[in-house]
Amino acid sequence: MTANSPLFYTEDTVYTDNTNNIGIVEKTWHDTVRDYTNDKYDEEALEGPPEISDHYFKWGLPPRGWTIVAETLGRRVIPDSALRLVDRSFSVGDVCKRSSQDAQSGTVIDVSMTVSLQHTLTNNVIHDVPGDEIQLYLFPEQGQFVSDSPYRVGEIVATSYKAAVRLRNGGMVWVDDALELNVVVPETASRVAPAGGIAPALIAETTEVVFPHQTVSTDRENIRRGQWIYGAFDFHIPPIGTVLRSEVQGISVRWLPEGTEDYFESEDEDFANLKAFSDKMDGANWTVGDRVVFKDRPGAYAKYDMTRLGRERYGGFDVNALIVTATHTKLKILWQDLTTSIEDAIDLVPYLLVDDHDIWPGEYVGRKDITKMTVDAYDIDLDYTQIGVAQHVNAKERTAKVRWFNDTDKLTPENISDQIEDVSFYELVPHPLISYGIGDFVYLPHTPYFSNDGNSQMAAHEQDSGGIMSSLARAILRQGNHQLTQLARSFLPLRSGHSTPVYAHSGDNSTTASSENLPLTCDWYGQIVSLNLDGSVTVRLGFSESVKEVDLPASLLIGAPEDDDDEGDDDYEYEEDQDLDDSDSSMDDEYDDNDDIVEVDSTQSLRRLMVPDGRTLRRNDDDDDSSWVDEDEFEGTEADDEGDVDEKQDAEKRKQKVGEDTGMTSSAQTPANVPVPVPPPFARQESAVSDQTISLDPAQFLILDIDPDGSHHFASRSPSKLNHRRIARERKILSSSLPEGIYVRSYTNRLDLFRALIVGPRGTPYEMAPFMFDIHVTSNFPADPPDCFFHSWNTNGVGRVNPNLYEDGKICLSLLGTWPGEQTSEKWNPETSSILQLLVSLQSLVLNNMPYYNEAGYDAVQGTGTAAVNAELYSERTFVLARGFVMFAVQNYIPEFDSVVKYLYFEKGYLKCVVEWEREVIANSEGDSSSPTVDTSSGRIVKVTKGAKILLVKNYTTLRRILEEETK
């Protein structure tokens, strides 16, 4: 394993020293989500070396090689070398690998667990108890799904409990408020742990909810107001006693999907009628420290020869509580190659940094031919050329065998083809609506019925076989809008409390349920336990009187909405096309004639760039020392003079030699043996800049005498009220300080709009590929950063070309305020930040040689073995997609950059370089193409997987044809 590779993961059970001190991992140094609030701790409650704790409180993660563990005695920061793995937590549906450096992953399809138990009173310990023989002491619990009728399903979102205490004078009382009880550990309590157990004193003090045999204290009023079982309140008796019993007093249930809540008291008949859902994980989700009891208490105590305390000594209460002291988890894994195996959980690692293009058997996938797309827009419509179901998956070669549906409007097992095609990962995208996973909860469709043999069938009458209504409801529910949710409910199987369900009970062949044959339980709500290769899924009906499983077309299911209250959004909220208040003209006066220009050389400016997604800033050692702009040069410049900038810049650029390399940002040279072609002029629509010729290096900055067309993302916005002096300053900086490879165009009649073309830097997967950005300066500029939009040419739903650049045009960058930077220096500064700074940041920090680690938090695993495979595959994918950007640019007319594209790709020979590069990569990838290869000296991709080669061949064929046609 690679040095500094992660050894532990969140929720691992570990021994924290050479004794029986056990703990649960809460935070690791390689977590991708930082905890800047640290709400769980105060600095005094986190034990460990001060400098290590300080690092955590400052950066949100412990330093490399350290882990935060919750123990019975509190929370500690502990070196990895002092920990020993006991068990690892997985759930049904989780994805894992045998090693973080493996390409192949698998899905957990079953979990079984055995536990060690310690009696909290006698301290007897037993081992190897199957997890399905026990249940929580306090039951039901928060997070469970329950039903109280055939019409309603809900989730327990809160619980309250009560406790009975025996005082020192023998009086017994249900205290008024159990939350006001404080656990007291007697001085005589043993701190010596039995073999395989936990010290009795530690058992007594490691819980927020009280349990039998714990000594507790409270105030006298809590005792006086309580419900007395035996005796009466005596002011002279100290309010200290022993817990006899804890019980759930009430639960709050949030009903799905409308979100209304009801509260149930334990004494009510409605509470007794609640039925809990039989989850696939029942009996396999125990954690060290859980308080439990046996389901069959007499039988279990006899089976394990364990002493069971009688009720007579404890006021008639059963005080036989147990605590889980150890777990051992076994997993059944379905691997991508369709093999299955039984594994110990500790022999596997969680696959947390899942590749966007990974595919698993049974998933619905769509194919989009990006080599034929000519639209410059992100299309979210289901415009797939084909829709199918993944079968065998070769993760190393990045290919999947797919069975296609004969008709994309009828996604049912009866309509799937028997023919199987080997398809590249990079041509496939998950179906956005039919994207279920094992363990997901779903609403069943309107009209299935269940036959006697347990197999699902479709009702005899006509079905919504394409899943249109289901897909619509699912899409609406995912919006999270309460009003839309009400609309979606009209497509759901039941309308809570007032509609007859359209289901027949098991064995009933009718297509609707009359009042005489209503199902006794909610057979319209279930949990997916298997994704089948014919497009169906197996659903566990956990509310049935006897739990059963049925097969149904996945296209007809509706995903049950999840409660996102406790989950953060991975992506920073980005509001696009927000309505701007252009009435505020105060900014015109904010930057008056005293507004100084900060003189900063390029090296200093790079140090001040905003870092995308919290990554560490790396200096670009290839930058020269030229300054942005000298303050004296700007002295006296007025807004009226800005129209002359283009003429001056144009004249300056005409003096440059044609052979100078303008498209790269590093010192790497053009590949050897690839002569630069000099084709004759070709017939294409002329650029908007009439005085430009293809034989001259086009200017990097120009102000165009045309209006932006509809392809400019912000062209439809009303012109902003601007500080003309500040805009003149921005243009002056751009005219004199643009790095090589960046081209910017502005407009005479729209001072608030810019368009930029950035050529991918050498030594990166983006080399020689064009990336276009639209920029809008708002009325609040420069107090606020500009708006920026990315044109995701030709990806069209296939995947992002960079973690910071989304297909819908969103750009995640601290400088733009679309990502919460860790440091103040990473954010937009009205006095020092500029459009140039934004463009250089995009070129240097976003389009880098290892784009995978741009993803939020992934810098924590850079240099470890955890994501090395994923990082290589990501670079491979971006390389292939970036070649598609080249294809788009040379096939489509872009008014602002037509002369630039002509010059770079035909006059300067970039297109020939790209074609030759692709040809070499394809040749190198013949034979064993199970992993991509990068030339460490140049940073160039030299070999790709079979899946990438399939798409690269298509791109190569198209680009070679274009090159041949243009060079005739």
C-alpha cells in the first residue's frame, strides 16, 4: 500500500490502545468534507497533543496520520499507528473495493453481523450472537419508517422517553422529566473490563439516555412532580436513585410525501397500531455502545447460559439490559464483473470518491453520441439515442456490456433486447430519472398485482409502460418545492387518508382493490434489494404481514423523497441569471479619481489568486515578471478613451512574429516529427473583425464593433450601470497583461459584457483545447465579482470536463463567490481583484495537470493511494472530452474568435498536432489497454483504456477528415 495511505475510515470500530479500550472513528485526516464549525467539540473536550487539536480546530481536519476517535471516556485525537481495526461499517447499497488502488468496485447486497454482549448489571459477556436476535432497548427509534394504516407511511423524526427510578428509601417513581436525570458513577464501580467487555464504570457514564442500574441524580421538583409507583415524595430523601426502567414515551412521525407530522403517546391505541418497516439492514446495523435486549428473552438466556435477573427484586421491572461491546460484519458483494463473494468487512475499503462514469450491473444507462452534436447548450432532455441496462462491467477497460430497449418509450423487461453491445463508459450516462440503487425506498406503481407465486406481473389493462407519470412525479419531488410536491402527490399511489389504493392483495388477480379486499398493510411502499439485468428491480415489501419481495419494472417506480435536513449539499449554491437591481447608481461614485491601481507583478498576482474548491495554491514558475499595469500609465485615462484600446493593441500585436507560440502556458514544445502545416486560405465565414487576416497572430484583447449574439449567455440581460473608469481600468489591464493562451473580446455597445477563450495549457489533459467563458459585469462591480458562464461544448450530459466547470455553465470558484473559500485571501477583493485575475485563475488553477483534485476536499487524499486510480481515469476522461471541444470549435462559427480558431488550429498547426497526438495514443492503446498512462516528463496522456479509445477513435476520424478537407 502506498505510503500515507488511509488506514481508517469514518464509523470504523477500533481498539485505541493495548487494552480493551474501544472507540468509533469520527473524523480522519483524509475526509473530503471539512468541519469548520466543530460543533461537536469545544477545545477542552478534545483530548490529544495541543498542536494536533489546534490543527483540527483551524483546518477542519486532523493532520495527516491522525484520527479523531469517540471512546467511552470522551473524544481523542490519536495517531493512526496507535489504532487497531476491529470492524468496518457498511450498509446495503454501499460501494466498496478490495483496495483503494483497484479499478473494480462492488455493491453490498447483504450484510450479516455477530456481536459480543455484556450484561449491564452482572457484567457477564457472551460472544458470536447473531445480530438479528437482538433489538434496541428503547424501541421504536428515530429514523424508522412506520405505518398506521394502508394509506400512510411516515418516518420517526423525534422520540421522547420516560424513566422509572428507585430512591434510597425504596420509593419508586416515574420522574417528571427523564432528560433532567444526570448519571452518577459510584466510587465503588469497577474500572476493570471483563474479557471482551467494557468496564462497568464506563458503561454507567457513556450514555445521554439513562438505562437500568445506572445511578442518577436530579432536583427534588423532578421527583415530586413524578408519577409514583410505590411510596410518596419525602423532602428529606436525597433525589438520587437507581434506574429501573426506560421506555419510549412518544414519537413524532413525519408522513410521506406531504411532510405533515403527528405525535403519538405510548399509551395511545394508535401507537400500538404502528407497524415498523422490516428493513434489509435490520439485525445488521449495530454499533459498539448500543443498549439492546434479546427478542426471545427466555430462549436466548437459556441458549447462551447467561444469568437473567428476575423482576421480584426490582419492583416488577425487567432490568436485563445488554450493551454491545464488539461487532463482526460479513458482507455479500456483487462485483462489477457480475461475480459475488462473501467478505469480512475489514478486508474491504469504502469507495467514497466515486468516479462520475462508474457503472454497475442493473443500472439504467443512456447513450449520447457527442461526436455528432453541434449545439452549444446543455440539454437535460432525455434525448438519448438508446436506453439500456448495464450487464457485465469491465472497470479496468472502462467498458460495459449493455442490453438496449427496443423502444425508448417502453422501458419494461418485455421490451428489452437479447443482444448485448460492448460500450465505452464515456458514451454512457446514468438515466437521470431511473437511477435507483440497492437500499433505496420507493413507491410502487399504480397498477401491479402480486400473483400467488410471489412474482410480480403487470395488470391486464393498459399500463403506463414508459413510466411517464412515474418519471414526472419523481422529477417533481426532487425539486424540493412544497407547492410542486403537492402536484406530485396526484401521481402517487395513495393520497393520504382519502383515496382507495389501486392494489390487489397477494393472490388477488383484480386490477383494483375494492372496499372488501383492501390490503391490510402498505404494499405500495418498499425497499429495493436487487437491480436485475432485464430492467426490473426486486422490491422488499417491509410492511407486509409476512415480508415478501416482488419484481417490478424500474421505470414504473417513484423514488420516495429523502429527508435532507441533516445532509449538506456537496455543491455550493449557485444562482444563475438572478434578477439584478440596476437602479443603484451608487457604484458610479464609489470609485472616484482617488481610486488607485495596485501595481502587482504576475508572480505576486498568482499568489493572490482565488483557489478553486479550497485547494492549496501552487505557484506557476513559468510566469514572467511583467506587471499588470503601471499606475503612471493609467494616469489621466478617461472612459472616453477606452475605444482606442483595441487599435493600440491591434497595432502592437501585428508586430509579433507569426511563428511565436501564443496558445500555451508552459515551456513544453510542439511534439517532435509533427511539422507545422501552412494551408492555403479556405472558404469560411469571415470574422467580425474585418481588418484581421489569417496570416497574422490575432490580438489577445479587442473591443469589437458588433453586438453580442444570442449565444452569449448574458446578452439578454439589460446593460448594467457601470463605473466607466473602473471598466476602462479593467480593459487597460487586459490589453497589456494577458498571459499567452488567453483571448478576450469586449463590445463597444455593451461595456458590461466580455467573452474569453482560454487554450488548454501544455502538460495537462486540456492541452490545445479551447474553453470559452462569458463574463457579465454587474452594477455592483467591483464590490461584487462578475458573473461568469462556461460553455460546455459537446459534453451535453456526458460529464464534466473539470470539477469546477459544470455542464450547465456553472463555475465553482472562490473568486466568483460560487464556492466558500477557506481563507479570506481566496475571495473577491474589490480593490485588488480583477477580470484578469479571474482568467488567470481559470487557466492556471482550474485547467491544471491533475484536475481530479480540484474536487472539493479531494486535496486531502492527494499523494495517497486512495484516489490515484480515479485521478488517472479522470484525466483520461477530460483528455477525451477536451478533444471534443477542439472538434466543436473547428466545426462551428464563433464571431468573436473565428480568426483565433483559424489561426491556431489551421495556420499554426494545432489541429494537426491534436490529430497526431490522438493517432499516437490510439496506437499505444492497442493490446492491453486496461489503464491510462501519463508521460511524467511532459504530463501528456500517452495511452488510454479500451473505453476511452472507442470514443477517441470516433473523434480522431472526424478531426482527421476536417484536417484533410481544409488542407487540400
